Amino acid sequence: MIRKIEDTLEVVFVGLLTFLPLAFYVVQKITSVQVPGSEYGIAQLVFLFACMAGIITWREKRHLSLASFSGALPPKARAITDALSHGATVFVLTMLFINAICQLINPSQFATRVWGIPVKIIFTFLPLCYVAMLCMVAVKKKLLIATLVGAVVGIVLSMGAITGILYYLFGAENLPALFAIFNGWNVVAAKCLWLFIVLFVVLAFLGVPLFVVLAGIAFVLLSMNGGYTDQIPLETYKMFTDRNIAAIPLFTIAGYILATSSAGQRYVGLFKALFGWFRGGTVIAAVLVMTFFSTFSGVSGVTILALGSLLSVVLKGSGYSESRAESLVTSSGAIGLLFPPSAAIIMYGTTNYFSVDVFDLFRAAIIPGIIMMIAMIVMGFVFDKQDERAPFSLPAIGRAIVNCIPELLMPLFICIFYFMGVFDLFETSAFAVFYAYLLSTVIRRDFSFGKSLEKVAESIPISGGVLFILGAASGISYFILDANVPAIVTDAITSMVTNKYVFLILMNIVLLIVGCLMDMFSAILIVSPLLLPIAEYFGISPLHAGVIFLMNLSIGFLTPPVGMDLFISSYAFGKPLPKVIKGIVPFLLVQFVVLLLITYVPWFTSALFA
């Protein structure tokens, strides 16, 4: 019953986030009057959606994490690592809950109203979200001791927030014992900073959700820097109410609906009719379909899971070996991150809004994205050994185009509405959800009304996992800026590296490692503010640096040993990881070559601005 209520409430939030922006836009155009509180109100709806998405994602055990290596350990060692992971998770969730309560009762925070509702009531959903996760973790009876230890440690180390709570509630100022604990922990955090960071990194490889790991690191960093740990939930709130960030889950939902409907088959049919009659034509179809859907889904793994089997069957039917077909599909899974409305570009532009504009970054990444796409097509062409192909048929092409007209109109409408300035990014994402839903239920009738709502609910854990990683990583970003880390790193690197081209090589190496070890959104939030000032120091334009950054991350998904798409492909195709890695090596090497081309020939990122 509770599960159904959660899913229904979240679907309602999705409906409101889809309908209201478009409705407000129409009203404003007709009456030339801005609806009072429209943007602020929608921002609060996004926050509520994000909190509920976090709960559902935790319930479904779908929060993003690195592959857990604990399963390969002996039983006794695994019991220890499970207890450690569990206790650390409880500690972080307890800490987040206490610090969120501290901000909630702070009289100087959330004093405004939106549509008559106090924002303080809306913010209440964040500590409720943390406590709901905590309750779901605490039910594991076999790990009761780890739960208790984690909760106690979380309470003790959150004394800074607890003293704030006592002050706000009772005006208590003279609390020497609590202040002693608070100050003592700050000293320990400063002295043992790297030990704690390494511990959390190890926990990530033991399967602890990435947002928990990042929140734990943010807690240690802020403790070391003065103990303002209640800034973590506040930064999470700011992230969840950012209008551009809100576009990410909506595009993800639209992509999921499309990927699970008949749209994928229709695109495959169209591109196969257009290109399947000549050598390498089926490859063009597969790469274009993978690129299109990964552009919308925001996470390349979703496309591999949703369409990988279909496309591998199409490729095998064209003479490809099973291994080659699956490797091509896997290698093409992240190319869409370089095309609008890519969530990665949105996130990068939002994080570095003082240096780059999202709209300009979309334009700068188009030609590099096309080159990467062509490179995968050429590789597919080389491996295509099929002699017999379906003959060219103009009537068949015509039928395929007619059969795919509604699907073709969607990207066309989105590009026109956004790049012509009709909609802003958030309104465009709302339109994408509306169109995808209309297409799959009314036009194509792939889903009944009830089934379509189930599809929306199924897509929530994908966006929920992304949003909470962003929320946790924003705490680290706050520390980075507050401690002036970018300037410190810039001074350190520029004192050792004086050549622009040497720096570009080092940047690529570092970013490939980052893309391999970190999820895309955390890397953008944490690493890009550090590298961008250095790139500017060496005369590299922010747009060129941004495209290099994003290309490295997309390739990082495929980089052994822990590129995320490698594990997703292994799961989707039922193949051992070493076999997956062996298959993608030729494609990966070609992507490295394209990366070097884009890195050292900046014209490709600036050509559309001439």
C-alpha cells in the first residue's frame, strides 16, 4: 500500500512538472502576464519530486554505485565488509538527517512562501527522505550492531548541528561538553583527512551508494574546514531547485518512455531501410539509434539495457559476429552525451555558468559528437563482411519514413523550440515528456493509460539516483569553492607545467581516470571547477575545455577496469567482463584517436561560431 502511494505521488509530481511549465508558458503568451510565483513554485515541485525519487530509488535498491567486489571475498571477510558498509551508510544517513533538521529549524532559513505554502514545510521533505532511507536500512536484523554503531557515530560526530538545534530551539549557548566533542572531531578530520577519503573510496568499491560516499567525503571536508556540515543539505536543496538541473530527470523520463516503446524498432526500421542496402549500412542504423536514445536518457547504460539486445540482433542478421555486434552497441552507448539535450552538457554548463553557456556548449559539442559517431560507423564498416544485403528499395524507404514520422518530429521540435528560443531548457524537457507520453499512449498505443503510468514510475529510480549524486556532490563543490581550492590547484600545476600541449596530455590522462572511476555527474561537479581555471590560464577556451572534458567522460565509461558501461554491457548481454573488455578494445582505441584530434584541433569546437 505504501509502495503504491509513493509511486502514485511521484507520477503526480511528474505530471505537474510536465503540465505546469507548458501551461504557464501558454498563459503568459496569450495574456502577456507572468503567473505569480510560477518559476519559484515549479522549483519547489522539483524539490519534492527529487525527495520522493530518492526514497523510491532507495526502496528499489537502484541508487548508483560502483560494482561491489565484496562478493568475491571469503564468507568471513565478506561479513566484515558488509558490516562496515552498512554501518557507514547508517552513519552518513544519520548525519544528513541531523544536519537537515538543523537547517529546518534555523529561523533565518526558508522564511518565504510559495502559493501560500511556507517553504519550510516543503524543505521538511528532505529530512523525511533521509529518515525514510534510514528506516529501510535499519530493518536488516543481521546487521543490528552495525546499525546501532553507525547511528551513534552519526549522532556524536554531528555535534555541531546538534548544538545548533539546541540553540535554535532553547537558546542554549553554554554547552562546553558538546562543543569539546565538536572541536575534537574537527581536529581529527583535519589530521586524518586522506585516511577518511580513502576509506570512503574503498566503501564505494564495496557497493555503498555513490551519493552516500560523496556525502561522507563532503562531511569530512567541511568538518576539517570549520564544521559547517549543515551546508550539505542546504546545497542539496539548492541543487534540487535549480531550473536547469530539473530538466535532467524530465529528459531521462522522456528517454526511458521512448526506449521501452516501439520507437526504437521504428528508428531501426527506418535507418535500416535507408542504409541497410550497402556495406556498413546497418552499422549506421545502430550507431544513430544508440546516439539518439543516449542523448535523451542522460545515462548511456539505460540505452544499452533498453535497446542493446534489439540492435545486436539486427547487426547479427547483417553478418556480424555476436561479439562484434555487442561491442559496437556498447561502444556507441555514450556518444549521445555530446548532443543536445545531453544531461552531461546541461550539468557542465550549470556548474560552470560563469565561464560557459549551456546553449553555446551544445553548439560546440555537435561537430566533435558527429566525428565520434562517424568514427564508430567507419569501424563498423571495416568489420562488416556481409556480402548479401537487402536491395535498395525506394518504396520501402518511403514506407519506413511514413511509419516513423511522429518519432522523427520529436527531435526536430525539440531542436527548433530550444535553439530558436521558444522554450527554455526546462520547458523543452517538459515538452519532451509530454510528446513521448502522447506518442507512446495516444498515437502508437504501445501502452495503456495504466501501463504508461507504470513506465513513468519505472523511470524514477534512474533520475532519483542521478539527483541524489548531484545533491551530495554539491557539498564537495561548496567546500572546493569555499576553501579556494581551484586557485591553489592552478598555482601548483602552473608552477610545474609550462607548456600548453603537455597540460592537454595530462588533462586527458587525468580525465580518463576520473571518467573510469567516478560517475559523470560527480566528476562534472567536483573536477570541472578545478580544471577549468587551469585550462583558461593556458589559453584554452572554456568551450573547448568543456568539450574535451565531456569526451573524456564518455570514453571513461568504456575504460577498463571499472568503466560503468562495461559492467552494464556484461549484465545486458550475459557475458563475462574480460570478454566485454576484449571486444571493445578496437573501438576504444579509435575513440582515443578522435579525442586527441578534438584536443589538439580546437577548430572543431569553434567552427559553428564563425
